[in-house]
Amino acid sequence: MKPFYHYMLQYRGVKDKDDPRKRLADWMFNDHDFPKQETDYDELSRYLELNSPFPEALQTFDDVWDDYNN
């Protein structure tokens, strides 16, 4: 399974700048400490809980995580 970060890169090109998936992907790309090789939900969720870039980031993560696993 490819890392979640790699999956999220597809959302960086979204034209709607208000799309929360794009916002999360852009933040992940620019956060040099983001665990870019991680595939574990708990590890990623914990990181986001401590470093959430915007209010709906955790909900966005959960929504995208479902797609990532299907």
C-alpha cells in the first residue's frame, strides 16, 4: 500500500481552493515534519490532532481515509 501522503497528492491540483481535501494536501506537502511514509491511521490521526492546520482537517482526513482504504 502506498503511503497516505502519496494518495493525497492527487488533491493538490484541484482548482477549488476552498476544497478541504486540497487544503489538507497542500498543508501536508508544505509541512516538512509530516510523516510522509506513514500508512497507519492512528499515527497519522495523532499527528493531525497535534498539528491540525484548520478546523475541519480531522474530519477531512477521516473522509479521505475511507477512500484511501477502498
